[in-house]
Amino acid sequence: MVRLLASVRDVDEAVAAATAGADFIDLKEPADGALGAVAPEAIARIVSVLRARHPGVRISATVGDLPAHEVDEILARVRRVEACGVDYVKVGVWPSPSPGPVHALLEALAQQGGDVVPVLLVDAGLDESLVRHALAGTAFPAVMLDTTEKRRGSLLQRVPLATLAGFVATVRAHGRMVGLAGSLRVDDVPTLVALDPDFAGFRRALARYGRAGTLDPRLVRRLRRALAAHADAPLPAGA
């Protein structure tokens, strides 16, 4: 079954999401951009509480929205987040007119160890060269897709299903976990299950009053039930 990644901003949301059945707890501040960062001291506290109350849940955290050329700052933030005890550090990778800085960023991240997860931002489409760079070697445990413009529809509305299916198959063929995110909704669950990523990330669908609102554990449970109910769904025609 596709595992549920719930993005949360604080201890209360993290505990509520884990208690409601989220498989991954992803720490980020939704009011600060696509991958807005939570302060390291807050990450450390959330990790401590979750390890005590929900030791089986996996924890990720983001480093904030930074362009590829700010490699030194990105790496410094990665190290600070790693020191908080998370399982994975998510780093957004924005496409660029010139691929050099983005490829250099992926190469630098690959040297950080085994807990960095590159998140390819695909508002302008999926750059296959970034996928190849992310899968070169064995550095990254997972690769994700996400979007930055959250009000322009879900990932499934903005990227062709055939492209998403190919991405999932390619990443899995390289022995990595694969994740999909980007304004995903409950209505997207049948197609998500058919695409069969290892995990799918949600925020807006879990919060009352929009993405920046407060996480509601009832919505987490609803998504868990939907993912289970649609297991083994066929991929829509044309994908």
C-alpha cells in the first residue's frame, strides 16, 4: 500500500498525525513556501517527542526554499537538520535554464551521506536530466516530485500520468524509494494508488481552512482509509 506522508509544522500536529496513522511525519512550515523550513530547535523537540511516543514512524524535515547556486548554505542547513536526529533531510531542487548549478547541487548533496532526499520541483515539467543525476551512484535513499505553485492544481493535474508512471518505474528500477507530492487531494487517491509510489505527501488535504491551516487528525484517518480501500487500482487509460 502507498504509505502516507503527512507534512506538519509543530509538536501537536506531529503527534496528531502519527496517532492517526501517518507512516512518515514530514516537518515543514507551509506558510513559508513549498518546502518552508522549521527551526532546528523545533525539529529536535518534535523528533524527541515522536521517538518516545511513536518510535516506528519515520521522520523527515526540509531545509527551506533555496536556489541551487546557494550550495554552501544548503549544505549547512542539511547538516543542522541532520543533527536533529531525523531519518531524512528533504532538499528542493528547482530546474534552471542552465543545468550546471542544479547538477552541481545534486553532486554536492550526494556527498553528504545516505539521508538526503532530493525533491524535484516540476511546475515546468519533469527534467529527465535531473532524474538521471539524482539516480547516479547510490547516494540518495529516495527521490520525490513536488510542485511550488500549490494553488494551480495537484501534481496529477499538472504532469502527464504517463510521465509520472515512468518516473516511478525508473526510480524503483534503481532500488530507491519514490515519493509523489504537490497539492494532492483525497480525490487523487485512486490514481496515486495505481501509480504505486512508495509514499505520497499531503498537507492541504489534511488541514482545515487550507494548506496553512491546522492539521486535522480526522482527515489523516480519512486518507489512510482511502489509500487502503483503493489498493491495486488500475492505472487510468492513457497513462
